Amino acid sequence: MGQITLSSITKSFGDVNVIPPLDLTINDGEFVVFVGPSGCGKSTLLRLIAGLEDISSGKIEIDGRDATDAAPAERGLAMVFQSYALYPHMSVRKNIAFPLKMAKMPQAEQDRKVENAARILNLSSYLDRRPGQLSGGQRQRVAIGRAIVREPAAFLFDEPLSNLDAALRVTMRQEISELHQTLKTTMIYVTHDQVEAMTMADKIVVLNAGRIEQVGSPLELYRSPRNLFVAGFIGSPK
Ligand code: ADP
Ligand code: MG
């Protein structure tokens, strides 16, 4: 579970084409990073995969099923938002349980899933606190917990660390990488930060004006950048 195939997908907003025909396969369990400069279409691409925006043409398959017209909730994917998307008036427990409550899951099952996610994220002793009583890193972990309880086929992250300070960003990078090793679930991670891409990815997708310039492992991109854009962006010699 967790294979995503994009076939000739495009996206235009009105007359403006943001994603020209694009093909990409994301394999089950991969940690894939979309990297590129601001405005290159990273968020749009992620939102198309999540179903938060409709593609203009093409096909999206998730685990072999045609998901092109599927609603976001039907895709089995979980978007991780920045920590400020938490509900300030709700406890950590209620914040994490929120998607399960919406799905009307029985309470005992909700509790079990929330406690399991809290254990994975080292939040067990904070379940009764409110987000305002937590550190920035803990808050980000709560936001991730809200995705974990849904047991998604893939996690989608859109620059989740961009509002954290530099030291905390380094810690959280490591925590998300460890989470990937624990869960072994597909993760798609959007960033404009080359260091984040190089340290976290199994596979990097370098985007430029909506086009894929190159796909490869961090080492492949560093050693054999296909063009000057990739070389310049990744900081490799060419
Ligand atoms: P990134 O996440 O890489 O910074 P985005 O995906 O947010 O880039 O944006 C890519 C391009 O699409 C930008 O030129 C942006 O202005 C445009 N865009 C994004 N969303 C919309 C929208 N809802 N309506 C019109 N243009 C949009
Ligand atoms: Mg963006």
C-alpha cells in the first residue's frame, strides 16, 4: 500500500498552466521529497495528489485504483499541516482524535489509536494538555499524530517545519525520518530547502516551473545532475 502513479497530469488556473504534463511514480514505502524554488508548483502538485485541487487532465492512481475523481477522504492519504493548524481550545487527545471523531469511530477504538500514536511520538504524558502548553516541536508532533491515527497509505507534508526555528527544524527532520523508519509508510515531503531534501529523501524530485528537471536519490543528483538548474539547486559540481 502507498504506491502513487501520476500519468500526464496537468493543472491550469484559468489560462495559466502551472503543471505541464507530468509523469511520476512513487513507490510503496518511499520517502519522496519535492524540492524547488518558491512558486515552482510543489504545493499545487501535493494538493493535486491529495485531491484538494482537481487536475485539469491526466490520471492519478493510488495502489492500482483510479483515484482521479476520488474525494480527498476517499484517497487514503493524510496531509500533515503546520503545527498552527491545531485547535487551541482542544486537548492534545482531542486534537489527535479529531479525524476519527469525524469518521464516527467507536470511542474505545479512537482511544486505542490515539494512545498508540502518542506512544510513537513520545506524547503520552501530554495528552491532556492544550497546544498552548506545549513546545513548538511537541505541537508539530501533535499535528503528525492527527495524520498517524488515520493509518494512511501515504503521508503528505507541505513545508511542515518552515515556521520552526533552525535548531528545532533539525530535530524535527530527524524525528520525521525516524517516524518513516518506524511506520515504513510512503511519505511525500515538500520543501524549498536543499539540505532537508538531501538529508531526508530516498528519492528527490527537482521541480522547476511545474516541470520535473530530475528524479533520483540524493547521491545520484549530487554526482550526476542532469543540467545546470539541478546542479545549482542541489549545490553539486557541474
Ligand atoms: P510552491 O509551493 O512551489 O511555492 P505553488 O504550487 O504554491 O508553488 O504555486 C505554483 C504556481 O501556481 C504559482 O505561480 C502560483 O501563483 C500559482 N497558483 C497556485 N495556486 C493558485 C490558485 N489557486 N489560483 C491561481 N494560481 C495559483
Ligand atoms: Mg508551497
